[in-house]
Amino acid sequence: TKKEIPIIVRINRPFSTDYNPPHKDMYEIFDEENKFLMFMNFWIPICGVNEKSSLPIVPKSHLINESKILRTREGGNIGKNNYRVRLVKNWDDKNELKRVNINYGEVLFFSSHLIHGLATNENENFTRVALEFRLFKK
């Protein structure tokens, strides 16, 4: 795309709404440009990441047929929060995500077609900080 892609510093305060809803990163480009770009996401925990704050995913959701995924086309809402990313409401009549068990020094990398998000921070005294970036196939 020749666009600059930033490294995102994602900060999630305890019990805040500083997260995106369940989504697939590929939807934005597909909905706006009708293109399926090949790219990988990298999520790197910096601090405050544990079983109460790690990134939730839907394992193998990149294999679910799109006809079985109910999603928005222009952002989504959870409660009073409006999000820019397309909200995946359910998949294969399910809507449960599983937190990834990841340790410091490790990197979670996953397909842009994988459902992920809703990364609430349920720690009382720890702010979660993680880096995010994407690598695109030429």
C-alpha cells in the first residue's frame, strides 16, 4: 500500500474501556478498498500482562467461513463506547474469546483473519502495556 504503518503502544488501565471489541484486522481494508491484503499482526507485552489482561483470541477463527460471522461494516458499539474497528458480534453462533497465555520476552503473532480483541484489564493495580504492529506481504 506504500502507507506508513505505525507501531502502536496499547495502554489498558485497570477496569477501563481502553480496548477494541472483537474484530478481524483485515476487515477495514476489505470494506474500504475491496482488497484482501496478506499481513501478520505482532503483539508484544511490555508490562502488566497476565491471565487477567492478556489478549483474547478465537483460536482457529481464521478458518471460519465468513457466512458464519455476524459483524458490523462501519465500526461498532459496546455500551456507550463507539469503536472504529468492525465489531464481530458472533461466529459460528458463538461469542467467547480465550486469553492467550504469553510471557514477557515472547511475541504473539497471528493472521489478520483471526478474531481477537475485547482485551479488558481485570487487574486492580496493574496497567497493561503492549506494542502492536503489522507486517504486510509484498
